[in-house]
Amino acid sequence: MISYIKGILADKGRDRIVVEAGSVGYGIYVPLSVLERLPPLGQEVQIHTYLQVREDDMSLFGFLARPDLEMFKRLIGVTGIGPKGALGILSALRPEELRLAILTGDAKAISRAPGVGAKTAQRLILDLKDKVKADEALELLPGAPAGETAPSVSGEAAKEAVDALVALGYTNLEAVKAVRSVEMTGDMDAEAVLKASLTYLAFL
């Protein structure tokens, strides 16, 4: 078992990187969310890995954070989803977005991943909903600075705003992200939160 590889980032492609460690270049398949966060070539990097062993092949799949690797392992435990399919899902949705989509039952967002139909998305949600913790999904979303939590979605006004956005055709994931982008104040009603959320969505 190879838990992680720490070395120099020697090369990167569309879905694969090469990390040189101990004079050996390790080819590792990674999702888009990892490619976007890698340091420049020649810099040191640590990749948490999963080793797939088949009769005629061995493949490494890697992630920058261990919780993301654990999400990958959960995905490949779902019937009909293999390692390449799991990478496709984690390229279409960042790990934190996927967690949120699972918690909110947003099959529409998950089915945007290549090769994932509505039935597979529903099965994924059913299989993983009890395994994904709410605090994992709600800690950070794109746009929130590292180390900080995104604004709270709690409160009746926020809930009504999310429901209104969904009624307008946005997915649960898009609606929650938009509402979480709003700096909440105690005097904001649902209409004010909705207006601010729509402004956020207009600039995406």
C-alpha cells in the first residue's frame, strides 16, 4: 500500500501528473480540482494516493488532501462507479461541492459529470448520504478564504431564499452556494437574501 508520495512535480497533463521521488517518476491520475491547485513544475508536492491493482495493470490515483482521497474511496464503493468514473465526478464537482450535493440530494448537479446518468447519481446519493458529514460539506466552498468558514446558511430567511432559488430553476447546490456567499446580518429578510444571492449568481 502506498499511502502518499512526496517528491518533485516533474510533469502534469490533462488528467495525470508525474512526481519524482527517490529517482523514480510516479505517474498519478488526478482530478481537475487537484490540477488547479498544484504548485509549478519543479516544486515539492505531497500526493495522497490510492493504488488500483488489476491482473494486467497497476494505477495510482492521487489527491492533495486525505479527506478528498476518502471521498474517492467512497465513490468507487458505489455500484457502477470505477476509479476513472470517480475522477470524472471529482473533476466536475470539487470534493466540498460533491459533499454538499450528496447532503442536499442534488442528483442534477452530480449527473453533470461525464458518464453519470440520473440513476447512477441517485444511487450515489442513497449509498453515501449517511456517510457524509454535514460539517465536511459546509466548512469551505469556492470563494471562501482558506482556513475560514463560509457564511452561515442557517436561519429562516436563508432557507426561504434557497427554496426560492430552487423554484427559479437553480440546483440545490447552486442555491446553497449563492446564499452562503451573502454576508448575513440580523435584519436581513428572505427577499434581501434572495436579491443578494441573485447578484452573486449573475456574476458567475
